Amino acid sequence: MMTRNTSDTSVTFSLAELAKLEEARVREEHLQRARAREKEAREQREEEARRRAADAARAATEAETQARREREQAEAEAREEARARAALEVARIEAEARARLDAENAARAHELAVVRARAEGRRRSLTHALAAALGLALCGGAAAAFGVAQHVAGLEREAQRLRDAQAALADERESARAAELAALDRRHAALRGRPLARDAEEAAATAEAARSALDPRALDHSRLRAFGDALDALETRLDALERIAALDRRHADLAAWAAERRRPEATAAAQVAAARARTPGADEGALRAYESALAHLREALARPAASGPRPPVGVEGPQQPKCTNPGDPMCGFDGRSL
């Protein structure tokens, strides 16, 4: 009887041990399958992330290439248009200068005719005076002749005074024009020395053409005025370029901020406004639109994102619950549920 009980106990113990071993084997198989599924899922996620990154990089490269082509084409068109406008502006300035020169020559011819008429009148008066003096000399004797001589001498002195005054006025005009040209040349040199002068090709070409049209030996008031107008246009263009450069630096800072906040789409409007402001024919309205776009971009970046704030660096998001049974096939390597 004792032997039978011992045998039954041994058999029961062996079966229990076998059941435990089988349960451990099954649990190990489940754990291995769960690990294999987790590894496969992780590899798939990594492969999908790599594919998406490659697609994004390819799309960004294509967009950058297209944008560069468009920029180069726009710059080439802008240069051609600037050259055409510069040629038209030079032709307009030359035509206006010729018209002013003709008008001034006509005015000078009229002034010369008036001077000749006055001189002829004085000569006639002098002739009459001489005739009267001769008559008085013949009729009135030496006293009358002396008075007539004094009158004639006075008329001659008055004529000489008028000629001297006219010559002095002409010299004064020439000196004033020479001084004006020197001042315009100094201003032109100062404008060419500004940092962004090489970017104002059209306005600089117009100013150079207006300066080349001037002859220092025969200065013309209309051409001097055309040169001054061209320098005003050049200064206005340089001021606009300096404002654009300052706005570009602000735009770069805001773009870096947008990239840091992972909101590159917020800079689209500012990029369009910047492109419009950089065109050669941009006016004050385009610059104001660029400033307004940057102000709106700053306000948009200052507001929190619509999806809610991101967790700070070093702080993890919501954690998965921990496994209660380490042998559970849905338990990961880190002890958390899959």
C-alpha cells in the first residue's frame, strides 16, 4: 500500500512538473513571437520613417531647384527689363535735354536780338547827338561843342557799363553752373560709394548717362537738372534697397524661429511679400506689404500652436501601463504593455 501511494505521488509530481515545463515552453514561445512581432513592427516603422524622410528630402530638393530656376529666370528678366528701361530713360533725358537746349537757344537768340536792337537805338541816338553837336558847334561855338562832347562821352560810358554788366552776369552764370556740377559730382560719388550701389543697376545707369551728357566747357541748365533728377532717383532706389536688406535680416530671424517651432508653413506669405519687394519696379506699397507680412508672421509665431504645447525637452509624454505578468506575450522588453 505504501509503495502504491509513493508511485502515485511520483507520477502526480512528474505530471505537475511536465505541466509546468509545458506552460513555461508555451509562455516562452509566446514571448518570442511577441518579440518578433515587436521587432518587425519597429523595423516597419523605421523603414516608413526613412521612406518619408527620403520623400521629404527629394521634394524639398525639387522645390529648391524649381525655386532657384524661377529666381534665375526672374533675375534675368528683371535685368533685361532694367536695361530696356535704362535705354528708354536715357533716350527720354536726351530728348528733353535737346528740347530744353533748343528752347534756351531760342531764348538766347531773342535776347541777342533785343540787345542788338538796343545797341542800334543807342547808335542812332549817338549819331543824332553827334549831328546835334556838330550843328551846335557850327552854330553856337566852342561852349556848345564842349557840352555836346560831354554828352557823347557820357553815352559811351553808359554803353561800356552795360557791356561790362552783361559780361559779368554771363561769368556769374557760368561759375554758378560749374559749382552746381561740382556739388552734383560729389553727391554722385557718395551714392556710388554706398554698400548696395551695385544692386541699383538701372538707376545707376540712368545717372551715368545723364552725367555723360554734360560738357564741362558748355554747361546747360536743363542737363544739370536732368542729372540732379537722376541722382534723386538713384538715392531713392538705394534707400529702398537698404530697407529691403534690413527686412531680409528680420525675415531670416523669423524663419529660424519658425523652423525651431516646426511651423515652416507660416513663412509662406512673408516669402511672397519679400519676392515682390525685391523686384526692380517695387514701390513704397510693396515695402509696406513686406513689413506687414513680417509683423503678421511674428504674431503668428508668438501664439501657441493649435495642436497644443509640446512637452519640454527631457520630459516624456504619457507612459504606457506596466505589465503585471512578466510572462505575458503582450509585455515588451521594457516591462510595459505593447
